[in-house]
Amino acid sequence: MEYYNYIKALHLIFVITWFAGLFYIPRLFIYQIETYKKAPIEKEVIGKQLQVMTKRLWYIITWPSAILASIFAIVLLLLQPAWLQQGWMHVKLTFVLLLFIYHGKCHLLFLASQKGQLKWSSNKMRIFNEGATLILFSVVFLVILKSSINWIFGVIGIFVLAIMLMLGIKLYKRIRERKQLNK
């Protein structure tokens, strides 16, 4: 089992890079959405650059990381099949399913962004951007704590985090609106 820790390390590395992509791609979408409001020449130049950045992030970092993280996760489960009998793993796999759904939605948004057809507001995209954060917090606390009592506190903590994120987004929106009024 000496190689087990190498596989676990590789799994964690690719989970981290996958989440990095999932955290950054909505940010690039926000920039693209905000570019739609700029003057035509700015919109064209900045828009094209953002499309290139988004495409590279999505296909060079995010997708390969998702695939490799999944492959190494499957290998870990094959090496430790007893985990599949534990409740915390069932909950974790549910969150992983939610992560794949989130990734799929990001892919649909990516395709729309490449056509210059993102229809969401930048504020809605900021809220969507927090989905990966909530999944990450859930999975990390679940894997570390594994206990049902701690899991209850974890769920409460996730709801508190979600509320704090929403309040932060609203506050940020107000600050941006004030800055625009002062210009």
C-alpha cells in the first residue's frame, strides 16, 4: 500500500486544480458579461481576450483536472472498497455528483460565452460562483470529520456560510453601485 499515498496526493492535487478552474471560470464569465456594456471597440478587444483566457482555462486546466481527479478517486475506492459501506462516503459522493452537475452547468455557460451569448447578469453569476465554494466546504468538512454529530454541525455551518456569502455579494453590489453613482 506504499503507492496509496501517492495516489491520494495526486487525487488531492487534481481536486485542487479542478476547483481552481471552477472558481475562476465564473469570474471570467462576469468579466465577459460586464464587457457587453462597454464601447464597441473595447467590447471586441476585451471580449476576444476573455474568450481565449476562458477557453484555455476550461480545456487545459479544468476539464483535465476533473478527469484526473475522478480517475484517482476511482483508484482510491478500488484500493479501499470498505469506504463505500460508510455513510459519510455516501454523502460525499452525493456532493461529488452535485459538483459534476455544477461543472456541467459551467460547461453550458462556457459554450454560451464562446458565442458571446451569456444571458445572465453579473450579479447572478456572482451568486452562482459560490456554488463551488459551498460544495468544497461540505466535502472537506465531511471527509475530515466523518462523524454524524459533526456532520450536523457542518450542515449548519454550510448554511451560515451560504448566508454570509449572499450578504457579502449584496454588500459588494451596493458598494459598486455607489462607486458608479459617484463617477
